[in-house]
Amino acid sequence: MIDIQKIETFICAAENSSLSEAAKQLHLSQPAVSHQIKLLEHELGVSLFTRSNVGLSMTEAGQILLPWAHNLLHDMDNLEEMMASLQDVVSGELRIGCSASSGKYIVPKMATRFCLLYPKIKLHIQVCKPETIIPGLLEGIIHLGIVSSEVNDSGLESQEFFRDAIDLIVPANHPWAARGCIEPSEIVTEPVFIREETSGTRWVMLAELSKVDISLDDLNIFMEIGSAEGIVEAISTGHGVSFISRLASWRLRELGRIASVQVDGLNMQRITYMVRKRINSPHRLRDVFWGFIHAPENADLLNLSTKVLDHA
């Protein structure tokens, strides 16, 4: 029977391309590591590595086994956590992947409350690229994903997490700041900072502008920046305008370095979603957090975007 220790040894050797380095990380002797690899190869009936003076390289069988080995370890972790969760105490590890920029302002606060409520857990928040969220969830690398759009995958389900307004921001000394409201047609006259193509903010902005017959080609794009905070800082230097998350811009608005301007007829909102595997793949800690986010005592965090506007 294949045991977990052999799988862990294989993964460590594969990722380091070295038996000696694997031995150091696993606190084993090099002969012990080599012996476990040989036993695993014998049990599977294949060669997993080719050995040379320069180190190890995986065979085709090794390359096929590696992602399966990672999944097996994740499944074992989940099994142990599930067995522990049958006790009254909620414990274990929860990994959250966050690709939505506005999520960075809500998720840590929500997670802090959750950890105070369940002190026996270990919670990890990882900032991820949007394209890594779905594979990460399906492979068990993360338990929950925070994304800027609904996910269409039969193995996953999503729920609305919170809504964030998207404001047009300008430098504090811009003429529009004193007016407070402009016509949509005026936007095309100014240099615009814009988010990257995968950004949820960009999708919402273009969808709303299309309702007033303004397309991407109509805009005077000055620069594309893959960070909401980077755009806010750039505009605070006194040049350009942008549509940006209210949560990302409120601090500099409060400091008087930028101003938000209403665009007549436009009301942009971005919905941020939480995603998990379908419920037929249970994980108690993940599912407890899934329900926790919409508990009445967390309404203040979920409505933070509105409160930020009122405060500013």
C-alpha cells in the first residue's frame, strides 16, 4: 500500500530535483529518501526519475504523478480537519485566495473577527491572480476564492460577498472637483488611467459607459496600471482621471489629495463574490466561514463602501 510519507518524499524530491536537498528538508538521510523513492516506484511499477550526475529529472510517469500527489496530500489534510471538526471545537486550516482588489479591504477584517470567534483555527489569506483561483479551488490548494465575477464551473458555487461602488476620481485641484457632477461626454476630453484587462472594475466601467455610447476607443487612455492603489497614487500627483473602487480611494480622498466626481446618469457598482467547491465536497471550516460572512454582526463590514462615502 502506498503511504503518505512516500508521497511527501516524492514531491519534495521532484520539486528540488535533488535527493540530498529533499533529505535536508525532510530531516532524513539521503539513503532513506532514495529507498522510499525506489519503494514507491516498485509499488507503482514505473520509474519516476532519471538519475544523473547533475541531479534528478522526472520521467513522464513522474510528471503525471506530481499533481495527483499534491491532490492526495490536500485530501488527507481535509480528512484530518474533517475528523477534528466532529468535535465541538471548530479547528483546522482555512486557505482563502483573493483576486478581487477591493477584497483586500474587507477579507482581512472579516477573517480577524472569524479567528477571534474560533481561536483554534489557522487562517491564510493569499493574494492571487484571477486565473489561478479556479484551479486553486478545484485542486484544493485554497478552500475559498474571492473574485470580481461569478464563476461558471459545474464543480464550484458562488455567493455574493459584498458590493463596492466605483467612483470617478480626479486630482484635488481639478476643475471637476469643484463642480461635483459632470456630463458623461466630458470624460473623453481627459487623460484616463485604466485598470488591466482582467480587472472587474474595468469590466463594470466599460459596461456602464457603453450605456451612454462611450467605448474604450473613445477614451484618451494615458496609462494602464494593474493596481487600484497605484492609480489612486498617480492621480494624487495632479494628472489624469480614473474610475476606481471606492474602498481603494477613500484614504486619499479623506486626506484631500483627490476628489470623487459624480457622472450624470451613471451609478457604477462592482459585485465581489465568494466561491467554493460544491457542497458535496464538505469542509467544515470553509463552510462555517461561508455562512459567517453574512451574519448580522458583519453587516458593517459588508456596507463599508457606503460608509466610506458618508465619512468622506
